[in-house]
Amino acid sequence: MNPFPPEDLVPLPATHDAVRSLTGWQVVDGRLRARYDTGTFAAGLALVNGIGAAAEAADHHPDIDLRYGHVVVVTWSHDVDAITARDVRLAGEIDAIAHELDIRAGTTSTEM
């Protein structure tokens, strides 16, 4: 049995207001993607640790790529192979974590 409420299983198109309201996120290949310019590896690691804690609490886990100077986060709901409300909520939480660490979403591109 899926632990998420039925509304969390509904795919959201890229044009959905909730998806479009996310600042610094873009839809790439049907997934939400953001790049955070951290400046240092240590700042990136702090961001990744915060994202990890939020992901565990939500039982919803994004793909994370930690590099020197930036972190790329990609999220989509694997069980429905689409963006859902879970992803929008997680993206908002990730933005809040980044804001607390004084890290801003940077240039988005398809490169890691």
C-alpha cells in the first residue's frame, strides 16, 4: 500500500501553477531540477545534509549531485514517473534550507 495520500499520486504538468511558482527550478525531462551555487564544497555539503534530513522526514528522496561550488538537485515521484505535489513541497523545503544557509539558486542548465 502506498503511504501517500491519493492527491500526491496525481502527475502535475510543467504548466501547473504550483510547478511554475517555484523560483530557481525548471522542468527538465519531466523532472524538477535546480542548481544551487554554494561557492565552497563545505557549504554544498551543509546543503546536502539539510536536504537529506528533509527527504528522510518526507520519505521522498531526490537525486543530488554535490560538486565543488554547486549542488544540483533533481526530484520526481518515481512511483508515478512524474512530478507530483510531493516534489513541489520538497522543492519548497529545499529552497528554505538553502535560504537559511544563505545559498541561492544559480544558473540552471542541463549540465551537472
